[in-house]
Amino acid sequence: MKKIGVLTSGGDAPGMNAAIRAVVRKAICHNIEVYGIKYGFQGLMEGTIEKMEIGSVGDIIHRGGTMLYSARSEAFKTEEGQQKAIEQLNKFGIEGLIVIGGDGSFRGAQKLTEKGYPCIGVPGTIDNDIAGTDFTIGFDTALNTVIEAIDKVRDTATSHKRTYIIEVMGRNAGDIALWAGLADGAESILIPEKKEKFETVVQKLKRGHKRGKKHSIIILAEGVGSGIEYGKRIEEATDLETRVTVLGHIQRGGSPSAADRVLASRLAAKAVDLLMAGKAGRMVGIQQNEIVDHEINKILHEQHTINDDMYTLSQELSI
Ligand code: F6P
């Protein structure tokens, strides 16, 4: 393999730049040319492709976002879109592609692989919702952003003796909410994977209030529903003054944590190794601190699961 491409796609995640840097440097180390594709699969179809050098990825390891920009492309989901993408790759003589993103991006990588174009997936999403890897790039940073925000909310919650609902990201996955809830001692954690009865949450809040608690924090993953609506119902049912904070896209930005920079570097380097070894349709991951790889197609048919012991522990510690 003499020329490879790299793109970031879907929701961006802190650490994507560290991954791009590792792809470029590792490949150049092995005398492989690297082409950066801007704006994900959309940019690939449109041919926004540039050759990258060692210096192209200087001073980016600590930066959030992605220097290659990102997009969610509807056009690429069509047969015509995929053909256009392949034409562009052929035009530039790119022989293999590294796709950094989440499950939607991997569906794209799988499609190209099925059409004979070798792709390797690198899991980059703050949601930590990909099977076959214990962690995705960006999750640790997002988690720390959430913790910092909750710590601040806590101060004002105590001053005013209020209940707070904190809505965090996670469309179909509760990892951010679960980890943040455990790290921040939340009263209740509401995630798509576990159904917590409304009555149970209300009883817990009332019990805490009786015991003299100065504030209560409930963390709700966006996949469960609207935090604003939930807050209204809680205030009505408990008669406790309640406020809602929706953290939103703030969770996707910021300088990546050390853990994310290291993870991104390790995973991206492995992706280059796989292309060099002639592999295609694989996703790299980390399991028990070992860098592994799996068939993308298999991963797409599996569900990421939350850690049940952590969920139980969070309940035990918030009685
Ligand atoms: O996939 C990551 C994610 O941040 C989800 O948690 C969130 O639901 C979604 O992206 C938001 O996407 P967008 O930036 O397109 O609104």
C-alpha cells in the first residue's frame, strides 16, 4: 500500500485530531503517502482531498474538534453517492481509507469495503456506544466536561436547596450519564438501557429532602426524553424547586484529555498497521487495555452494553 486516505465523520469528538496525527505520522514513518479528506464522506464525494505531510498535523494533538472537519452525509447513503466516492479515491490513487467516527460512519466504511474498497474504522464518538471496544475516542473528555459542569451546578443547587435535572448527550446510550452519575454522586441516573420508575425517583427525592439534603442531582441521558419535561413533572410531583440544565454540544468540544490522546494515538496507529497488512472492513478497539480489531459488519450488528455492576453500585451509593 502506497497511498491511504483519512477522514472524520459524524459527530466530532475530542481526540479526533490526535487520531489524524497518528495516522499521518505512522503512515509516513512507513513510506506511505496520506491524503486528508475534508468534511467526511460528503467531502469525499466532492473531492475535497489534500495530501498531508508531517507538518500538516503539527500542533493539533491538544486541540478539540477535527482539522479535517466533519459532516453527516445523506447523499453518501445512496448507491450513486458511494460510486462518486470511489471515483474520487481512484482519481487520487488512494488504496485504503481510515474512517474515524461512530456507527453511522462505520456503515459507510462497510459499504465501501463491500464494493472492494478497503476501509478501517476507528471509533470516535463521545457517546461510547460502539460494541467491540471498551472506550471510544472523546468519551473521557466529554465525561470530564460533564463532571466539571455538574460540580458548578452543585454549588448553586446547594445555595438554593434545589433539585437539578442535568440532561447529557447519548442518543441511544447511557454511558455518559452513568459514568457522570457515579462520579458525581447523582440521586438518580436515567438512561435508555434501564427503566427507572418515575415514582421511585420521586420517593428518593422526598426521602432525601426529609433527611435534610441540601440539593439533589438527577442525570438524564437525552435518549430517555426531554430534561425540561422531566423537570416539570418532578417539580409537580415533589413540590421541590427544580431547575433543568441541558449541557448540549459543550460536551463535544474542548481539549482532549490525556486518556483520549493516548487512546486516539494507539487506535489510529493500529488502523494503519491493518491497512499495511492488507486487512479491510475491520474496526480497531481497546478491550482490557489491549488494542484489538473486529469485523465492522459484526460490530454493526452488536449492541454496546452498559456496565450493570456500575449501575447497581450507583443505586447503592445514592440511597
Ligand atoms: O453521536 C454523538 C452525538 O453527540 C449524540 O450524543 C447527539 O445526540 C448527537 O451527536 C448530536 O448530533 P448533532 O451534532 O448532529 O446535533
